[in-house]
Amino acid sequence: MATPHSQTLSLYLLSLSFVVIIPGLQAHIGEYDDYWRERELQAKRNLEKEYHPNPEEVTKHFNDHVARTLLGFGADNNNNITGRELRSMRKKSAISSCKATNPIDQCWRCNPNWEKDRKRLADCILGFGRNTTGGKNGPIYVVTDPSDDLLNPAQGTLRHAVTKDGPLWIIFSRSMIIKLKEELLMTSDKTIDARGANVHVAYGAGLTIQFMNNVIIHNLHIHHILPGNGGLIKDGENHIGLRTRSDGDGISIFGSTNIWLDHLSIYKCSDGIIDIIQGSTAITISNCHITDHNDVMLFGASDSYTPDEKMQVTVAFTRFGKNLVQRMPRIRFGFVHVVNNDYTYWNMYAIGGSCHPTIISQGNRFRAPRNIAAKEVLKREFTNPEVWKHWDWSSEGDVLLNGAIFIESGDPSASKKYGVEKMLQFKTGQMVPILVEFSGQLVCSPGKPC
């Protein structure tokens, strides 16, 4: 006797040959029904709502917090920090009872009772994603089961949690490896908080944040992500949708707003590590550790999709580590604040772009590879100098090592145009080793500072 799910499966499979994909959307949505139309309309409203008309106010807010953190480590406003002083500061951070070295971490990691006050994390976001609350206003949901059922996920599984309506703060009862059979389609107002457990999303599909708002993903390992075959996948509490083949991104952010990705260790994904495309904005990526990948981050996927001019992203306190090739990030349109990151390796270039994005690089440390042909930090894609010389790509307080070259462009007073002269009390990448010291997934034990 056929079950309701088998009947639904047969019906959708029968309709596969009649599926119409929206031209140019590339959304991996196999059947664009009323459910997804409403999500797209809401996403467009969110884009207009969350776009900040004065992005320099956000970057100044971020950098003021960084300056106060550095003062807490005994540094002043002098850019000329000696190697001995830097080693002394790192030693101080290592022996401190609270090993939190940047303002996001200092907001919560020094609390030995973090496990009983998990939702404090949502008060700690800086940058363009600073209004994100995730599942703060909902109950705690405990994942106990690493299994994955695409159509009828069991209570206690990650897919069951992220497809429920309403806000949820999702935690894990134990360490586990979650092998997703197909992409994990999330709904709005969710926090995935893996503190206190060693959780890997690996050897299967990745996470998809599509046409939604208000998500925090924290303290996961994400690696060895594979393309999905598509098909029927539960994508809401009361909806099963038909999907085309997924790309194999670690995290895909599509038409979504108010997103915070923090303390993730990500490597070896089939496509991008993190993609932010199709009208997404109000996003912060912080404290991540990324290794072993070619096309690392893509912000804006189409030269013709001009709504990405409202894309605003902060990338901060992240360690771009070994065996990386390019796109850290690669940007179309939009405004991206790249601040206090450690670029320890690239094979082709670190930051690239096209379609006149604004890139404000502050206090990063760029270490160029040995290859004499790859010393330039930046790459302007498919554009001649007569065009890109007008793009505002600025560098403030960056440290360039091993012959690294940063060629600025745009208005000579671009730093003043975006308020940079007021933003950093500390204008040096020499502090980056302290600021990124605990990037990637943290080992957190109850009753102790994390």
C-alpha cells in the first residue's frame, strides 16, 4: 500500500519533465510554486530594509570596538609596534584566564557559564550583520541524531530543526558527523550553535540559506562538501520542494539578509567555500579558518544582476590559511569591508572584483607567495585600467609581506569619502596575529571560558 510520502514522490517525479526553471535565476529551485514566490518577494523587501545608505557608519562602529580591544592589550595608537611588543601581547593573551583577543569574542567567551547563557552570543555581532539575532527569541532545540531524511526528517535531527517555522536556537547533545544527503535548506530565524561539541558537516551536501532572513551559524567544521543530485527535499515545516542539482558550496547565501557566520573551520568544498549572491546583504563573516580550496568566496555571481549593488558584507578576524588559490573574496558590485584578516597564502591573488565594487581593506596582513607573478593582492577581473581606475579600492594600515603589492584605485580621497580617517585608532595589520589567534572552531567546555 502506498504511503502519503511515496504518493507525493511519485507525483513530483512524474512532473519532473514539465518543470520550468526561471530563466537566469539559477536558484536550484525545480518547481517555483507559491511557497518560493512568497519567500522571494519577502527577500526583496528585506534587501531594501537592511541596506545601509551610509556604510561608513557601520565600518566606524566596527573599528571603534577593535580599537578598544587593542587598548585592553596594552597597545596605544602608535602604528610602530615592535616584534618584542607583539610577542609580549601574544604571551599575555596566552596566559590570560580569558583567551579572547578581539571584540566579538570578548563579548561572550570570558563567561565560564556560557553554556547557560548561550543566547548572549547574539548580542556580540559587529559589522554589517550586526542586527542579526538568529534564534534568540525562540526555544532551545537539541540535535541528538546525525541521520538525514530528506522528506520526513526525524525529531532530533538537524534537518528537522532548520525547517521548522519560527525562531530556534539549535545546539548539539554530543559530537557528531552529519553527512547530508542533499543540501540543507533552512528557514528564517535560526541559530546553529555547536559550542560544547565537535560537530562536522562533511562528506555530503552543504548548507543553503535562500530567500530568508536572520541566521547565525557558529562553531562548525564544514568540509569535503559534494554536489547534490537534487530531487524532493523538505524546505519548510509544511513544504516539500523539488530541487535541481546543487553546486557543492560549503555555505550558499542566496537572496538573504542578516546573516552571521562565526568561528567556522571550512575546507575542501566542491565549489565555493562561501557564496553570497542574488540580492543578499547585512552579512558578517568573522573568526573563520579557511584552508585547502581554489575558489574561496564569491560575492555576487552575475554581471547583470544590479540589485547586488546593495550587497554589504564584513569579513573580519579570519585566517586564510594553507593551500588557497583565489577569491578571498571575489566581488561584483556592493560594498565590502575586509578588516583585520590574516592572508597567509594565495596562489593567484587574494581579493578580486568586477562591476565597480567598493572594497575597504583595513588592518589586514597580506603575505605574498614566492611566485613573482602573484605578488599583487588584488585582481580586477576582465576590466581595463581606464575603467577600474575609478573604482574605490582602498588600503588603510595593511601590512604587506614578502613583496606583496596593493594597488589602490578610485578617488584619491576615498578614505575620507568613506570616513576612514575617523574609523581606526589602530591602523596596522601588525595586530592581526592577536586578533585571529583563535579563529576557526573552538573547543568549549562547560564551566570554563570558551
